[in-house]
Amino acid sequence: MNKTIYILIDCSESMSGSRVAMVNYTMHKIFEEVFPAVLAENFTSLDICVKVIGFADAGTGNNVFEIIPKTNINACACWVDMTHDVFKGKTPIGEAIKTIIYYDILGGIGEPHINEVIPLIIVISDGLSDCGNPTYEEVLEWGDKTSDKCVGAFRKTFRIAIGIDAYGIGRENLKKFGSISKRMELRGIKSYYDCSEEYVDDLVDILRPPPIASLY
């Protein structure tokens, strides 16, 4: 079975300055602590891949861009720091999530990929969305089973938000994105973390294969 970890990094201007170092710190932690811990578990039933996407509206028309193409987790040994010049423009987080839903999770054809199990989407941001078509709020409706706009494959994903210097409405926005199973919540796993928190063991647990159901 195949599983993909999608990491969406907010590269807007509000993430510039000291927040760039916080983004790189978070990515080093994921690549150099979470991924080795997952590999040490030897999840033989899963072929895990990683894809890293950046998003920012800097007026170039390329609002959602690939930082690391879909790569087997075995080849993700280290993170190369992002530079300050990347972080500029507005925050099209809704557009970034839409891209993942329709062109990755649904394969561009409206159906989940064969042999794919529930993916994990990690958003790294300050939570301050200020543009986009669709908006962040519209995208959240796609994950709401009570909404007539619900997209089943997206609703079933596990979604984690990691806040970069997030506070106030930004933090609340990120908390709304998060979604994990009730079983995980009962074990103390959360769907939102500040970047300074400890979350390595929790992410490994989320990626553990036995309780993860297929998308179809």
C-alpha cells in the first residue's frame, strides 16, 4: 500500500524575517527526527512518499510551487534550508490545499489513487490567510461532512497544522484545519502544534499502518 505525506509551507511575506529560521527548524525536525523514527519502525506494509509544496502569491502566477517532488521517505535524509528571498507575497493557502486535493489525492480525475491509504497533510504557517480562490474558509468546507460541498477523500485525510509564531486568529485558523481520528485524540495526539512543541512521537503514531483505513 502507498501513503503520501504532503507538507505545505507558507512562503508568504508574513513568514519572512525570523520566521524563516522557524520554518527551517521545523523541517529539520521532520526530516531528521520524524522520518528516521518512521523508518526505524519498519512499516513493511507501507510504501511512504513525501512531497513538499510552497505557496505564496508574489504576482508571478505561480502561487503553488513544488519544493521537493514526490520522493520515497528513504531518500529524505536531510532538509536544505530555505532562503529569505523565497518568502514574499500574499497567502493563497486555499489554492495550495485545493491543488493537493484535486491533482494529488484525487489524481486529477476525481477519484483516489488505487492502493493509496489515507494521506497525511501537514501545513506549516502563521495561519494568516489573506487571498486565494478558493478561500481558506471554502476549503475547510470540503472537509466538513455536514457540508454539501464535502469532498470525501479530503475529509478522510489526517491533517496536522504546525504554527510558526502563530497567535490569535492565525492560531485559530490552523486549529480548524487539523483533523485526526477520535482514537488518536483519546491517546493525547493533537492536530495542532506550535513549532516549539514536541510532536515527533505523535507524527510517527499517526503514520503507523495498522489502524489506517484505505481511502476507498
